Amino acid sequence: PLKRLRAFIPVLVPLFVIVFQRADDLATAMEARNYTGGEGRSRMYPLKWSVRDSAALVFSVIFSFAAVLLDGRVLLP
């Protein structure tokens, strides 16, 4: 499992660089258009944690652990 995680490092580093560059470009564009968020802005409805969120979290954690423990044998050919 650790060997597979190390294999992803050459992919993850450029991915993070691109993501942060894109975020910076977006922030610059928003500032140029005089976008101001803050107190006056709100969502259509407030987000609340629900049972579905908890179930999705539990499923994701179990799936992730299973993928690491099984070393992808079940999920990948």
C-alpha cells in the first residue's frame, strides 16, 4: 500500500500546483471585477449536517480502508 501511495506523488505535486495557480487566477479575476463577498451574501438555504452526510462519510472511510488493505485486488483487475 505504501509503495502505491508513493507512486502517486509525481502526479499529486503538479496537480496541487495547478490547483493553487487556478485559485490565484480566480481570486485575481474576482478582485478585478470588484467582487465583494462578506456579510451581505448568503446561501439560498442554510446547510445542515444530516444522516445522509454521516452515512456517506462512514461509507467513504470504510471504502478507503478496504481499498488500502486489499491493495486494490478487488477493485482493480
